Amino acid sequence: MSDETSFAGLFGRAPEIHTDAPGRVNLIGEHTDYSGGFVLPLAIPQRTRVELAKREEPRVRAWSANFGDSADRETPEVEEYRLGEEEPGHGWIDYVQGITEVLRHAGYTLGGFDLRVESDVPLGSGLSSSAALEVAVLRALREAYHLDLDDLRLALAGQKAENDFVGAPVGIMDQMASNLADETTALYLDTRSLHYEKVPLPAQAELLVINSGVSHRNATSEYRTRRRECEAAAELLSVPQLRDVGLQDLWRLGTLPEPLDRRARHVITENARVRSAVAALRERDLPRLGKLLDASHESLRNDYEVSIPEIDRLVELAKEEPGVFGARLTGGGFGGSIVVVTRRGAAREAGERIAKRYGEEIGKQATVMVPAYSPETILTRRTETGAQTPS
Ligand code: GLA
């Protein structure tokens, strides 16, 4: 980090608060959250880190190493706005503006602050860089201003900022995952009631997450369309949300016009797959879990139509690897990443081979995100689990 872009370099004083929040990978339960359904995400080691110091005046100054184009500039660009005068349309700072506006509307009192953001969750990778930013900033503000914001309200505030201010009609999965999930336990979340249970990954299993290098930029309009299609299908089926239709009612989809029938079939079968995946995890039945991931991918590709050829190829390459139980697109789609369940010990090598073959065939660079390579991450994780740190 150059001195110029350290907190002191940017703002001329030391930060008072340090917080962070992880990205997430969704094991299964894709495009179900805005239909009130079930999801099963985990945290990833990559995180967004925030440093903050309060200010006397009600102004916000903020700098990010990753968002917007400040990463390309020689002179860092500090964004600035006055609390109460938030205005959308200014790039990454809209997430911060959205948060201060949402908190104010919810009756919380904030003062001004200086903020520095740095993240190793890649943008557009389907691994929730937005939610990691929202949750990290909300955690910093909660600490700085002693906000009475429990974990659920914090996640909801992040989602509201993204829905109402940034203008992305996302569900609640990512904010809940970033705030509540960890790297070895899946968060089995009912996105309607927000009840959740933690379901550990069996010791024999390992996760592999590969970023396709195709950014899902411009996916918002497709996402909005899918969301509207689900709402339209629910209305035609006379239910509040597609969550309220079970497998036994699949025959009713015959009354829906194309493509609403296929969209609804994805959501209904995906909800059932999440429940089966939870049972498979509890029974340590990895072949069954793998088949559910494969079926989820087929459904996302054919019925929900959110995959792209590069992602399909990564999934195929993964399935050719020894020790792989199943693979699928993870996140919103139209690019981003895949998640693979492997036998413990097989993920890293499989990941390297898949990335190599993908590069040779497609000419794009895939990156293995999990298992993570960063020595820093490995060190922190070992320290957290109380195991020996490398000497
Ligand atoms: C994005 C959204 C989530 C969810 C996923 C698809 O990540 O932020 O709310 O809808 O897409 O499962």
C-alpha cells in the first residue's frame, strides 16, 4: 500500500475503526430468494475491509482501492457528499450513500466520516462484492455510532440500500450470507421468514470456486426481467410467491405461457433441491449432493437461462475431474463463477487443471478463488481455528 493511499495519506489522520465482511458462494438455491425460497450460501475467504474515522461536520469522504476507476488513477479520487444530500448515479459511492440514507430514514442518527475501502472480492464475479461492501460499511457505522442494529436489521438495511438507492432489485441472500455465514458451515436460510440454520460441510468434502473471468456487468436488466417473470407466474398461479408452489403442483405449470412455465419450474425444483441438499449434507451423502448441484446447473441453463457458454464449459471441465461430485453456476449468472464439491484434498489440483484447460480452449483466464492461496488468509484461518501457525 503506498503512503498516498493509506488512510493517513488520504485523510491526514489515523482510522478509528476497522471492520470487514466476506464475499459469499452459494452452494445451491439460485434465483430463489426473491420468490421467498431457500438458499444455502457459505462465506469465502476474500473480504472487503473498511477503515473509518468520524468527522465533526456532516460530510462523508470516501475512497476505494477497487471500486469505480480509482484503481487506475495515479492520484486517488476521494468521493465526497453531505449527509442528507445523497444522490444516486455516482458509481461505487452509491452503496455508501444508499446506506447513510436508509439508516437516516430508519431513524438512526449518524455524523460525518472518512472511509477507506479495500477488497479482494472480485467485482462482477458472482461472489457478492456489493454485499461485502454494504455489510463492512454497516458494521463500521454500527460501531462508530453505537447503532442498535442487530444482524437481521443490518442485512436488511444493506439490501434496502441496494434496492432503493443503487437500483438493483436483489433478494436478501447475499447480505445475510456476508453477515452471518462462515467458510465451513452453510447457511440454510428461509428467505421469507429469515429463519436460518447452520449446516456444516462434511469433513470428507471440499469446495472449489472458480471465477470464469467473465464479469456479469449489465446483468441487472436480465435479473429484473427474471424477477418480474417469477412475480407474473405467481400471480397467474394465484399464490403470493413461487415459494408457495410445491413439487406436487408442478402439473399446474402447464397453464402458464412460455417462458413463465420454465422460470417457475426452475424456482420450484430448486427449492426442493435445497432441502434435499441439506439432507444430503447431514447424511454426508456427497454423491447425492453432487447430483443436486448438477441438476441445479441444468435447470439454471435450460429453464432459467442465466448461464453463458464459458460457465457451461467450466462446469463440464469440472465434471471430468476425478474426485468431483458435482458442479454448477453460482450467483446471479451471465458470467461470474462456478462452485464445485470435491473429495477433500482434491479441490486445488482439480481447480488448477480446469483453469488451465479453460484458458487453452477459451482464451480467458479463470481464477481459483477457493481454496484460497493468499498466505495471509491461510495464516488468519489457522490462527482463528487455534491450529499452529506456520513458522
Ligand atoms: C444475486 C442477488 C441475490 C440472488 C442471486 C441469485 O446475487 O444479489 O439476491 O438473487 O443473485 O441467486
